[in-house]
Amino acid sequence: MPSVIGLDIAKHTFDLATLQPNGKYRTKAKLANDKAGFAVLRDWLNKHSEPGAWVVMEATGIYHEALAEWLLEHGYRVCVLNPAQIAHYARSQLQRVKTDKVDAKLIAEYGERHQDSLRPWQPEPRAVRRLKALVRRLEDLREIEQMERNRLEVADASVQASIQSVLEHVGQEIEETLKAIDDHIDNDPDLRGKRDLLTSIDGIADKTAALLLAELGDPLRFANSRAVTAFAGLNPRLQESGNHRDKRASPRRAHRACGPACSCPRSAP
């Protein structure tokens, strides 16, 4: 029986596929992304997969989380991939068609070919999930506040009072959310300790520390700063071909601001 099942998950449904020994795919489409759909999936897995099989899916905001947790509780090995991995693999296979069923097949194929590098997924602690929800709500409120400020600059006098009222309410919500974030971290010993560790770094204040803890999780799980950069998708690719050279700053030029007396090791030729 197949040892890897690929899932393509949307908000309300998910598709699944597995590669069979004969090279053909067994698929099932448009299962409900809820407990009823999970029960159908369980019956399908019991019939068409081996116990402890890998179930591979992409991270899709929050839409994959309930299913991933359910699978973990039922003894399946769950791997949640960065969507960039599957996108890159699709390009390498010259994929031109993109549907939910095709994506499920692609994920299953990727999982089969990379079984040795699949990593088990574990859900984030509840405290981190709550912190992430609060931090993202704060970002939403600040976007709303900025949009209203932009409207106020060009608004007719007849609606300025309404905009001011919205701004006052949003400002109050921002203050309450900031307090909720601080209280949540202060009341959780683990988060409080990690925040204090982060704020001991020059340039990182409480607000930045909260954002890092919400989006990166445990900072100690990364081997080095380059691992954090790669996780955040901030590592640009070097592109050189023929006479073309990437215009990104070299280490020496990047440290020009240090001055001619700079003794930084990266300023050496």
C-alpha cells in the first residue's frame, strides 16, 4: 500500500492523491474540510494506505491546521511543507495545469521522492497560537487606522466626523490589543522568558519581540541566523550568468558605512 498521501487543502474542501506502484494515482476530490470530511478521509486511509503513512500537505494559512491535528491524533505522520517548496517542484516538472486534484498529485509525488527529508509536523502550543492571533489582529487594526487616516486627508467635511469617530474606536482597540499581548506574554512563563531573551538584543523592543515570537515560534529551534532568514523568505538568490553579475552588495561594500578604519572581518578583501 502507498506510504505517502498528498493533500491539497482549501478553506472548505480538500483533495487527496496517492501514487500507486503501477505509476497511476488514486484520488478523491472535494472532501469537506470539517469533521464529516475527516471521517470520510479516515475510511479512505484505512482502505488505501498503510498504517503510519506520511500525509503531506502545504501550509495554507489556518485552513490546514484542524485536519493536520486530527491526522496526528489518529497516528499518521504529518508533514506540512512550505508552499514555496511545492511551487519550485512544480516548476521543475514543467507543470502548466493547476487544479486542486493536480496539486494533490504533485504533493504526493514530491512526498514519495523526498521521504527521507520529510519532517514530522507538530502543532504550535496554544499560547503561541493565541499570541499569533493577537499580533495579527493588531496588524489588521493598524491597517484600518492607516486607511481611515488616508481617507480623512481628502474627505469632504460632511464625513470627517464619522471618520474621526472610527479612528477613535480603532485607536482604543489598538491600545486594548497591545495590552492583551503584553498581559498574555507576562502571564506565560515560557513566552515571558523568550521575550526577555529577545529584548536583551540591541534594537529589539517588546513589540518586535512579540511579533517574532508569534511568527517564528521558538527562536531557539533555529540553528543560526541564516536559518531564520530562510524561514522568513528573506534570503535573495544569487543570479549570475555569462557577463551578468548580481547587483547585490558584496560584504565589503555592505560595510562601507563602517568607514575606512573598519576592522570588521567581513570588510576584508
